Amino acid sequence: MYNAYNIFLYPARMQYTYAQIAAKLNVHEELAIIKEAILKR
């Protein structure tokens, strides 16, 4: 049971957290792009 948990569930949980981190980074990048666009006007 513990082996199955490590093989199947742990990678899925890590991928989920990486997806959350990537989404947050994308939001920060979009905000930076918007700020730059406003400053360039």
C-alpha cells in the first residue's frame, strides 16, 4: 500500500503543487507586463 502511494499519488500531488506555483508565477508575470505597458504610455 505504501509503495502504491509513493508510485501513484505522490507524483500527482507534486504535479498539482507545481501547477499551482506555475499559475502564481504566470499571474506575477502578467502583472509586471501590465505595469510596464502602463508606464510606457
